[in-house]
Amino acid sequence: MTIGNEPRGDRIDQVVILLSRLASGELSARGVASTNDDDIDAVMAGVNMLAEELESSRAELEERVRDRTAEFEKLNHDIRQLTELSNLLQACETIDEAYLVIDHSLGVMFAGLSGAVFLYRASRNVLEIKSTWGSRAGSAVLAPTECWALRRGQRHFVDADEPMLSCRHVQQRTGDSICIPMSAHGETSGLLHLMDDRLHPPETQVGAGARLTQAKQSLAVAVSEQTALALANLELRDKLRLQALRDPLTGLLNRRFVEEWIEREVARTDHSGRSFGVIMADVDHFKLINDVHGHDAGDKLLRAIADAIRSSMRAGDLPCRYGGEEFLVLLSDIELPALAARAEELRSRVAAVRVEHRGEPVPGATLSAGIALYPKHGLSASSVIDAADAALYAAKRAGRDRVNTAAVRSSENFE
Amino acid sequence: MGDMSVASEEPFRVWWDEAAGVSRTQWAPGAVCGLAEAQASVAAVEALGHGAAPALIDMRQMSRIDRAAREHFTNSPGEVAAVGLLVGSAVSKMIANFMIGMQRMRFPVRMFTDESAALDWLDDHRQ
């Protein structure tokens, strides 16, 4: 609509009104030109064009704010998931529990992507798969040389459009992929591998269609760090726990382990209605060996005896160094005849032990042993050990180098 | 005048000026240039088939050009060596000034009130 013959003052008022509306934020306001094609119309045209630019800029800014807000929300979501993963991993008591957490959490965090976590075997010559999700196809083990990330010690991204330097362990490429070494305490413990399916999107898979965006890659790096650290800490904890329960001289379990195990075994046996056995053994005249040949020779003999005890054990038997030259063997689900036979075998193997110290033979040792059965010879953990101990000293008194069975508990044992 | 491409429905006409070696676009009196008109005029110039030639746009009687049209003139991938904007009225001067000032053109653009001066300048920008 154009206006032809309005007075000049009215037309200037219209320009002022338009400017006021725009200044108040009404950026959709526009002025109406006259047919005069004069300076006032030129100003009106200029203001209209400026208003168009401002409106467009505002729309563009609002869109960018929306995009950025969505990005922040996504980032916030990722951080929450990462925190959740970290909390769960910290709550894990064992590495197997951690694998379960990794399996569940990474499948959720990287839904729509295929992926796998590989960890080094103890031999460190291959990595084996510990967790996998999505439609990943590939072998369950890989050699470190098959992965560029492991070879270079840094993340390796492959664009599906230019799949140069694709890792050999990737047998079927469905899209972009990334390999991230999992490192903690300066050591690489494994590999996190992710791939999207933008080349071959499945039609029906729930959650399909996710892309390996920069944000996902950053999340994967953080996940890799958290997971590697948690696994390393659990390994360290296991190692320390093991060290705390092992006797450093012989490598056998120690007395602390016996105390932990036997309480659990009493409860388990009460529940199952079966028995467990205890062999309490002591090296005869060991003090003499120490005094005559020195403590080094004594330690050497103790290690050899421990090896002999260990070699006479069967799966499930738990040999321990109870103190000094005293050994204790815990045997689950056993009856008295078998227990007596195992103790006798133990005694005879120790009797066959021969060691040398500084080129000189150390005299062979004999073993006295007492055996007791729970609940036959004691109704508690301590009473069954006491019963075996009493049987041991009865064996000593009877001339040593022999096995003696505990006396059946008397009525005083019932409390 | 050389070959001519005129779309009768459109508020402009486009032709090739053989003597000057430029494409010419002349907007009709009171013409309003929206996105559709901008696209049609650019396409008509390209259809002349002279590639990246100088272009003279006579917008002396144009009354309005909206933002989408301005964006199209700025971002259209069509080739052009240089553009002379021929203006006359206060409104056409404002439109031309706004386009030159606000838009980032990929080619030389200049505003003229004198046609022969515009042709001389365009002649200097022949590729």
C-alpha cells in the first residue's frame, strides 16, 4: 500500500513512529512508502531494510542460542553419564564387577554406535574382548600391531569416506571409527573402539543412526580414561589384598587369610550340612636347624617344605603358613578318612624334601600333624583349629613325624 | 542492442548490449524485487550465455527490494565480472547504498547516476 498526498509532517511522524516501534523491540514493524519517491520515502526504505536486517539477525541469534543450548544440554547429559559411570566403577569390589558396569554403561552411553573394550592379557602379547555392544563384527582377540592407536599410543580416527590407515582389527567398516588406548598410571591396559553405521544404517535397530561426532569422540576419550583408571585401581587393590594375605617367604596364604576364610567356611558348611577339615602341621626340631645352620638355611628349608605342601594339594585345598614353622591346610567338603590320607601324604612329601645351603646339605625335616573336622571336632572356627592344634601336640608327644586325629568333642564343647 | 531475454511477466527485462559488452537489467517503474524476482533476473542474465561479463542494473525506478532478494544477489553462485548500479530517485539511491554498504559482494559493485560513466567503469572490469 502506498500513500500519495499526505502532508510532509504526517509522513515524518510515520517515520518517527516506525523508529519508536523498532526501538521497543518490535522488529517486524515496517513503514509504508508514498508514491512521491522523495527523501522521506528513501528514509522509510532505509529504515525498512535496516529493520529486515535486525529481524533476520535476531532470528539467527535465537537459532544459535537454541543450538548452543541443545549442545550444552547434550554435554550436561554426557557429563552426568560419565559421573554415573565413575561412581559405579568406584563402587566395584572386583574387576569382574567392573566389566559388568562397563558392559552396561558403555552400551547406554554409546547407543546407536557399535563398540568394544579390549584389555591386555597378562602375557601382554594380545588383547581380548571384555565388552561389546551394537552390531560390531570382528574377532575377540587382537594383537597390538593390528591397531594404529595402540602402535602410536594415541587415539586414531578413521573417516569412512577416506578410510586410510584403517586398523586391521576392523573387519567390516560400517562408518567412521575411533580407537582410543586405555591408559592409567603411565601404562596402557586396553583399547576402546567405536564405530558408527552411516555407510550401512540398519533399518530397524533401536537407537541406530548415531554419529561419531566430535562430542562423542571427546566423551569416548573421557570414558577411556575413567575406565582405565578404575580398572588399574581395582587391579592394584587386588594385588595389595593378595599381598596382605600372602606370606612373603613361602608365598603361601597367611594367618589373616585363615581367619577370614574359616569364618565364612563355618557358615557355608552349616548351610550345606557338609564338613571341612583342618591339618595343623609343625616342622619337627626346626629350631635346631636354625641354630646349627643359620636362619638363611632355615628359610630355605621352609620354602622347600612350602613347595612340597603346595605340590601335595588338590584343587580347592588352601595351604597356609600359620606362623614360624607351623603350617595349616584348609580342605572343603571332606570326610575324616580322606583328611587323614591327605595329611599322611603331606607328611611323607615333606620327609622327602632335601635342600642344600652354601653347597652343604641341610638335614631333612619331618612333620608332625594334627587333623580335625568341622563340626565333628569343634563347633566353631576357633575350636576346630584348637582341636587340630591339640592333636598336633599329641603327635609331637607321641614321638613326632606322624599324623594324629583330634579327639571327638566332649559335651563341654556344646555351649 | 544485441540478443534480448525478456520475461513479460517479470518486473524487469534483461538483454545483452553487444556494443558495450555488458548484460543489462532494467527494472520497471515501481518494481518490487522479492526473492523470486531476484532469482529470475540472475537466471535471465546467466541465460544470455556470456559468462563472467560486466552487468549494468538499471534500478532507477525500483521501489523496493526485500532482504531475501538482497541475500540472493550477494550469495548467488552466478558469475559476473562487476556490477554497476544505475540509480536516480532518492529511494533507488538508498537501496543501492544499502546493498553496497550492508552486503559483502564477491565482485566489484559501484553506484552511478550517469549511464555512460557506469559503462566506462564496467569496461575497465571486463575479464
